[in-house]
Amino acid sequence: MKKVALITGAAGGIGYACVEKFASENYDVVAMDIVPKEKVADKFINFKNVSYISGNLASTQDRLSVVDFTVKKYGRIDVLVNVAGVAPKIRNDILEMTEESYDFVTDINTRGTLFLTQAVANQMIKQEKNGSACAIVNVSSCSAYTSSTSRGEYCISKAGVTMITKLFADRLASEGITVNEICPGIIETGMTEKVKEKYDKLIAEGLVPLKRWGMPKDCAEAIYTLANGSLGYTTGQSIAVDGGMHIQRL
């Protein structure tokens, strides 16, 4: 029986790289993103085993709808990959951060991730096993533990994702479901386009020991490894995919 993966934030960046990876490994994939289907039709046209659903992770109805769609179409969910996330629309000093900006970021990154995970976890618990255990992989960030005072709402939201990972890993261990996360560093995606010059300079100055930008594929490979059952005795773990940036150096 083929395995089924639900992937959010799937229209670009890390999410799209995950769609490519899981589809190439013969998973049936449901790809969810807020981008309207007609705008990404060309990106998904050649995938025979991928269904694209447009939805807003911040919406209760959209979250429930994508879970319902996946179960009705494929009968189960074996893997959930929580990629979807947003940065603040305007980078403001934390002393100037607005409640509206905070709500916008955390409604998607934290609340949306939490309650989609809850819905999928309940589905995983009640369905029959399909070979290896089910798995949930979250995309947190190096910002979960690194201060960036011009986008405090993003840092807070990703610290929340890290605790979501630990909580569900604890709760679902007795169900045989693993829950882990990756913490990407500087990854070449749409989110980092506006600050490319800044990060080019920092990387050149030695911020990243591996001396290059991370690519969405780097993240997708790590996510797939956490999801495919090969690390079945690993849960509640956070894996830095950051070129060694987390290493404290003198």
C-alpha cells in the first residue's frame, strides 16, 4: 500500500522541494498552500501522484477540509509535513511591533500548525497501520533560538513550533507516531529574497561554516529522512539544517 503525505506551504521553497522528494519516493501527496490553484497549475502538472489544494492554514475550515479531502481520496495520512509559514509583512523593531503583525504571523506559523497537527494526529491514531509508523515533521527555524529584534513575532512563532514538536512527540509516542522538526538556517527561498544582499555578506564573512546558502532540497532531504521510518527510535528531536551556523565559535 502506498503511503500518503500531507505537505503544507507546498507552492514554493521548502514545501515544494518536499513535494518533489516525497512524490519521487512514490508517496501519494496532498500539497496545500494559500496560493490559488490556477497560479501554480504549471508547477504541478507533471506530478501524477500529487493533489494540490488551495487553503489558508490560519482557517479552521480550510485545515479540516484538507484533512477530510486527503482521507476521502486516499483513505489515510501517513506523514504530515508542516512547512507553511510567513514572516512579518514589515520588519519593525520589537518596540514598534503591532498586535496585527503578531496575530498575522502566529495565526499561521503557530496556531495553524498546532491545530492542523492535532487534526492529523487524531486521524493517524484511528487508522490502521501501514507498515512503518506514521510521522510528523515540523519546520521550525534557527529563529526559534536566535534573537532577531526586527522580526520578534517570527522568532516567537517558531519557538512555539519547537514546543509543539515536543508536546506532540510526548503525547503520540505511545501511539507509535514520531514527531520531529528541522530548524533551517539561511535558506534560499522567497522569504529570504528581500534580504539576499545582507545574508550574502554575512555568509562571505564566515557566519555559515559550510560557506553557502542552504537550498530547499537540503531541507527536504532531512525532512524525508525523519519521515520515512529509517529513524524510528528518534522523536521530539530538532535537527539544525543550517550549514553549521548554530556552532558557537571563538
